Amino acid sequence: MFDRPDIGNDCVVVNIDIPGEDKHPGEFEELVKSTGANIVDIVDVKITKPHPRYFFGVGKAEEIAVATADSKADLVIVDHSLAPSQERNLEGLVKSRVLDRSGLILDIFAQRAQSFEGKLQVELAQLAHLSTRLVRGWTHLERQKGGIGLRGPGETQLETDRRLIGARIKQIQKRLQKVDSRREQGRRNRKKNELPTASLVGYTNAGKSTLFNRLTESRVYSADQLFATLDPTIRKLDLGAGEHALIVDTVGFISNLPHELIESFKSTLQETREATVLLHIIDASDPARQERRRQVEEVLGDIGANVPQILVYNKADLLDSAARDELLDAMMGENSIAVSAETGEGIDRLLQKVAESVRPKRRVGWLTLPAQHARERAMLYDRDAVKNERIGETGEYILQLEIAEHDWQRFIKHTGLTAELVNHPG
């Protein structure tokens, strides 16, 4: 193995084109630039299927090696996930550090994580990724030493590293369990206080945090870059007419998101699974918006977030009249709305939609209570559920009710009644 120099910022980007795989032109270069790297050369590779040694053919690998040497690049970044052996083989050929797509996204997350929980989640994902690549750089220690005077403690450096990483992973998992238990307590308190939750989801850089700030008058960091924010933020949302909900800004998604990240961020994404409604933010100005919408919905399916959605087409202010008409046609039949977080267009209508989506289901009808159930009658008055009342011929209470579904179920459970509401007083 070669001795790696200190890593600089100059890199060669290797774009991989495989028929049938989703590609978004320019997205990978955006990812690379968001790390602060300087792209000095780009090599395009088109293959029909992966090759076992370098992922691509020997000829292309040698072309990448020449481009790396000519540009004096410190790093080669490949737009695909590579097997550990493929990374090692390519590093040995180009004599520079090689980073695949998963490693790059993990590095971006490591830069952006701010909260204690976020940093733990990213470290957990990095360690899970690193544990499969430990052999790199340790070939001289792969075998245990033997013979007189050379018998060690029975453990190679590689085994020591694996054991230490395993111990650190367990330690992080325990800490995250404590954080998750606090989050779960918060969720239980919100349910107890009957506060509905709207969770923002969407492809990275669709404008989620900008919209979050517009809706809540907050100052959550937002920028025109991929993964500008990672840590979930919760604020109270005023829906008007005395109604409120909680709104959660979560991490953005991207195609081919590393499996380690999805696993590590499951506790954070629990906020998405437990939401009353999802506001799926879509960049209306993105030509690939429908494909990116599909990829987000795939991730939502993977994490079990089977929650009603409002499709929010953001950045509508960037559309010309023809593009706007096309968007409106595409929105026909959907529970959707076009807005601009930047200008405020459509925000009032979005709040109305959210209010309608999170408003508790209500029961309306008439209930007859025998005269001896005065206590139960008082409970309904306490809930402000009685809209009209009259006394029957035998002294029974005939009540016209409008009551939230959860209040009705609580009333039935508490009183033990098996009553049903009817459409007429009887």
C-alpha cells in the first residue's frame, strides 16, 4: 500500500452512467462542491454493468489515474457506491485517496451536524461505513506475528481497530437510545395535549427550511445548497381561529442515500412517521421534480411513514407563465398547492390546508341520556360539546352534540356507555 499524503481540496470527479439508473445532471458536482472541494477534472464513465476490480474497466481506471497525476489531485470522488476492495484497488492505481458517493454524503453530514444527537447519528453512520473498510492501510498487520520472541497478545492491529469501533458503536447506540427516549416522552406529551404535528419532508434543497421560517417566523439556517440543515427543529404553528399545530423541519432526502444514514437517523425520522400530516416540499422549478418526488416517497416507504401528504410545490415564483400552466395541469386531482417561501405566495392557502388536515375529526348528532346520568351530561358540557338540549317525557336528557372524535372515545371509555349518536333526537 502507498503512504497517503495529507488530504487537500483538489479532486477528480468520476461520473458513472449505468443504463436504467437515475441520474440528475450536475447534482453530484453540487454535492462535491458543498464539501469545499475544488474540482480540477471530471471523467465520464459509461458502463453496462459493474466490473469486480475497479467497478469500471481497466482502461477507464488508467484514464482516471492519468487525470489524477496530471492535475495533481489529492482525491478521486466516484459517483457510485464502491465495494471496499474496489476502493482499495483504485487507490493503489491512482495513488490518491478515493471516496465513493456514500463516503462523500457521510462527510457532508459530518460537516453540517450541529446538535449533540445529530453528531452522534453521523458518527454512528461513519463508523458503520468505516468498519467494512478497515483493511485499507493495514496490510502489513493483516497476519498475527508468531515465533519465538514475536508472539504478541494474540490480536492484530486490524482486530484491535474492529473491536474499538464495535465498542464505540455500542456506546453511541446507548446514548442515542437515551435521546430517543426523551423524544418519545415529548411525543407522548404532545399526544396527551392533543397537539397535531405537520412534518416537512422533501428532496434536499427544495426550500424546506426557508418555508419553515416563513410559516413560523423563525430563523432556522437555510442556504441554497444540499443538506444545509440536518437537525430536526420543532416550532408552534399558528393556523388562525385559535387553532395551533406543531411543525417539524427534518433532514432532506437524496437519491441513493447511504443505508447507514437511514439506519442512524431512524430516531429523528420517527418525527415523520408520527406526524399527523406530511408537507412534501417539491422544487417546482426543478425539471426532474417528479422523479425526485418519487425518490422521496420511496424513502418514506422505507421508514414506514404512511402518513397523509400535502404536496407543496415551492419556488413557484421562479416559473414563467407557460411553466406555471404546466405545473397547474400536473397538480390536477392532487392534494397539492403551489407556493413561494421567498415571496409568501400561497402561504395563507397552505395554512388553511394544514388546518383542514390536522383538525380533529368530529362527531355530530343526538344523544339520549337517562335522567340518572346527570354526571355524564355535565362532562359533555365541560367539553363544550352540547349545542342544544331538551328534556324528554320521562326526564331523559336529549342532547345535540358536536364533539371531537378523540373526546368522544374518551367519554365512552370513561363512562362505560355504549351509546351512539343519531341523526334525529328520537
